[in-house]
Amino acid sequence: MKNIDDTTDISFNYKKEDFGNNFLWGVSTPPLYAAEINDKLVSETSFYDKLSPNKNSVTVDESANSITHSFANYKDDIMLSKELGIPNFRFSISWSRILPIGVGEIDQEGINFYNNILDTCKEYNIEPFVTLYERDLPLELEKKGGWTNRAILEWFEEYLKVCATAFKDKVKYWIILNEPSIFLGAGYFLGVDVIGKKGLNNFLPAMHHALLCQAIGYKIIKQINPSAQIGTSISCTYITPKTYSEKNIKAAERIDALLNKAFIEPSLGLGYPNAKLPFLKHIKKYASKGDEELIKVDFDFISLQNYTREVVEHHSYTPYVNAKLIPANKRNFGSTLMNWETHPKSIYVMILKFSEYEGVKKIMITENEASFLNDSKSHIISDENRISYLKNYLQQVLYAQDKSEKVMGYFIRSLTDTFGWIEGHEQRFGLLHTDNYTKQKTIKNSGKWFKKFLESK
């Protein structure tokens, strides 16, 4: 396996100050921060624990807390963030932890837990960035249809009011949803995520309701705290055709519309990209009068999360999109352990692509990282590949900033080791390494490099 694409520019002649004094540097903690509060509570209230396809294949030593151990040691994590010189810390709130059955009685213990995290951030002069929904819908709400049920607009509004009221004096930056294209696409379109409700009759209403909830969330927080800065995160992927035949070009356009356009353009008042994806016109079956205006949001910033490029070719037998992705290993390109191509220019292209939208005011990268193979004998994670990955991607962010004044920050993912929800516990990211037996965290070489970079002048 090649470590990085042969075409990658490996010159690193840049420093922190080249990004400007107002550029925001941060770290995003893994999804476990949203669901690991304690085993008993999560198993009883979060559909992720109940429905995860990998929950029965995880050993005791690989449990969520044994990998990140963040519930007990969040103070240590924030202190280590301070030690690394990272001034902004993104974490997620668990809906289940605040409202165990989704609505109704508030769990004060959950409110206290997040207040403690926010107070610790203040103690170490760390700015918190709070994501309100990652993936863990309360189980009782999922039983009622989850995102496919329009009642989620009322459920989400109640949840947002509780959070915005409880934490309004401690949180300036809010992110409404984390990657709706992922938790909706994998869960309601492909049926491979933990929800498993496959098909358009599930995906289309879930998609429409999630975008409406984004707008509702923005309005609620602004009403409670007008000075808050509010955005939402978009998982974006650079899409290119396998060849420049007309069929492959159009196939790439359809995938680009599904992965990149469909989850931002309605919020900007541009409507769904029906011209590229005619099946989206069926959303009107799930829309109500006034939705076209309700769905619009004047976000203060857009959070982009980018990892790779996808190459697409026409495929007549793929329903709805008539296209398929060609994996990196089938194209002999350098890739990560998750078979995501290492293609640094992707982040440059996507920043400029979203910068072209007039309604996008500011852009912040809130996730960018890579998983590489562990040494099976020593359990050491190869950091040489990760450092090369980060250096090259940061170079492209700098190039993009030179072209667009909208670029406002970069968050690395993640502070701690983590795993992909679908892939189980094998996929590791992070600037820290947690020993599964001693539970001790050590700063990895990539963390040391990032610290050195943040100190560069």
C-alpha cells in the first residue's frame, strides 16, 4: 500500500501564522462523546446501542469506555488539549442523556455532566464548540419512526430549547446536526447503518425533516441567545468521473448532487437538486405548506468535514442514481485503513465549491483525519502516514484560504482514539493513544507534530 498519492505535493513550507491571527484551530472529539455517558443509561435510552450491527462482536476490552475512557477522564482530555496548544474543543451532546425518552422529563444529571465539561473548558481557557445531534436518537423516538416521523420537528424543538436554555451562558458556537447525509444516507437510504430502514419511503421524509430541524434549531438558539454563532456540519466529498465519457460525467454529477448539494442547497433557499436527481421531487409528498420558507437558514458558518475523493462511473443497475463508486484499492491509489483515498486536493476543491454559494458566509473544517494500520504486535499506530496526511491536507486548506476569505478555521479529528460506528472498533484516529489495559493516554507523534505546528511563527 502506498502511503500517499504519488501526485501529492510534499513540500511543507508554511506556518501557523500564514493562516492569520483570527484563524480558529481546534480538535473534534469522536462520536463516543455523544453516547458513552454510562453503559446502563445508553443501553436503555439510545437506539445506537440497541441497534448497532457490531455491538455483539465487541470484546470487553474494546468497549466504548475502554477505548476513549472520556466519561471519567474528560478533564484530562481537555487538559491535554490545552497542553497541545489547541484552543477550541468540539464535543457532542447526547439527546438521550438530556431527555432519556426524547421528550418530557429532563435528566438533571445529564445537564450537570455537560455543565462540568463546559466549566472545565473555561478553566483551561478552551472555547467549546457544541454539536447538538451526532447520531444517537433516543430509542423511544426511534420506535415512533425517528426521523421519518414529522413529529420529530416538535421533539427536536423541545430538545433544543432545553439545551439552549441550560447552556446559553457557556456556549458561543453551536453546530446543529453532524453530517446528516451520513446518518440519513447510511441509515435510511442504504440501510447499512444502525437504523436499517432502507428505501426512498424512509430516506426522503427523514432527509426533509432533518433539514427542517436544522432551521428550527437555528431559530431557537438565536431567540434564546442572539449573539450565538450557529452552523451545521456537512460531510463533503470530492466527486470525479472515472473517465470523461458523457455517461460517467453525468453519473458523477448525480452522486455530487446527492452527497454534496442535497444537504445544503435547500437550506440556502435553492431547493432540492431535482434536475440532477429526479427522485428527489417525491419529497413533496412529505412536505407541508410553508416548508419551502421554513427550511431556509441564515447560518453564521458552515462546518465542512472532508476525508477523501470518490471516483464514479455509470452503472445502470444501481437504483435511483445509476452510478457506483470505484474503491481506492481498485484504482491503485494510496488509501487509509478504511480504504478512503488519500487525496489532499479534495479539501481544497470542496472549500472553494462551498465558497461559491452566496448564502455561505464562513467555512470551518471541523473534521479531517485518517485511520492507518496498527502494528499488530506492539499495538502502535503508524503516525508517519498520519503526519504526512495532515501536512498535505493543511497545505491545501492554506491554498483554499488564499482563494476564499470565507475560510475561518480547521479542527482535527480527533483528540482520542475512536472507531467508525459501522466498522466496529478497529478504525482508530486521534492525537492521543489510549492503552486498553492501563487506560493511560499518551500524546502520539502526530499530536506532537500538531503542537509544534501551532507553536510555529
